[in-house]
Amino acid sequence: MSVQLIIELPEGAFSALRKKPADFGREMLLAAAVKWYELGVLSQSKATEIAGLTRGEFLRSMERFDVSPFQTSPEELLEELGEVEEVGH
């Protein structure tokens, strides 16, 4: 099930991205989903659903926005790896 949302935008908004209104709407959904994922508001699965893409397509699209598919910082990853090593010994 989907819900239709009507958003009023100035006419110049479409020419800014050189997109037709339908294409602009899809791009706006993708940009929002990527940003919300980046901020940790959405899971990757939910962001993919909102963007209307497969997971692979979503991951490839994130590169356009210079967003990492990983939400773990290098410091957090090192910390987690340290915990794994401690448990393994």
C-alpha cells in the first residue's frame, strides 16, 4: 500500500535538476532516503523501500551522494573488533 503526497514546488525547481516532475519526485525520494539513512533515522532496508529501489541499486546510488553504506565509524569498528578478539581468547 502506498500513500500519495502532494508537494507544491516552484516551477524553477524542476529546471534546477533538469528533470521532468515525475523524475524530480523520484530523485527527491532517493535523496531523502539516502540522507535519512546517513543520519541513522532509517535502516538500510527501510531507506531502500522508500527510494523504491533494490538494495543493490540503493547501495550504488549512495555513491552519487558520497554516503558510505556503513553506519559504523572506523573507531566503533575497531572497538567492536577488539571485543571480538577478547571473546575469542
